[in-house]
Amino acid sequence: MEHMSWISWIVFGLLAGALAKWIMPGKDPGGCFVTMLIGIAGAVVGGFVATSIGWGSLSGFDIRSLLLAIGGSLILLWLYRLILKKKEG
């Protein structure tokens, strides 16, 4: 399969979100559901960034794809927490 299907990206994103939460623990409103959504979005963001900077398209499950997805998830999780802090304060 040349390109990952949407279902594959969702599963990959769930894994990336779980690993991002493990790397950056803390209490987040929304719990696991929000973390999963952040993971899915992070996988997409990581893939988009990689393609944009010329690292080529992501076409399968490999360590580079996983690291990019986790990186995107960490960035989104950090931004999510930053936005919530500003709303509270």
C-alpha cells in the first residue's frame, strides 16, 4: 500500500497521542478522548510538516513517521494546555 489509509492514520494517531501523554503527563480536561483527538491531529500535523520541509511523504508505519506523529502530538498537547491556562487565568 503506497499511502496510509485514513483508518491507519487514526490508529497511528491514537498510538502517538498515548505516547505523547506518557512523555508529557498531567491533568487535561477531556481525559483520554481529547488526548486521542490530539494524537490523531498530531499525526496529521507531523505528516504535513514533514512533507512541507521536504522530508517526503509518509507512506507507512516506520520509526520516522512515529516520531513525527509524536512530535506533532506533543506540540498540540502543549498548545492545548497553554490555551486552557490562559482561559483559567
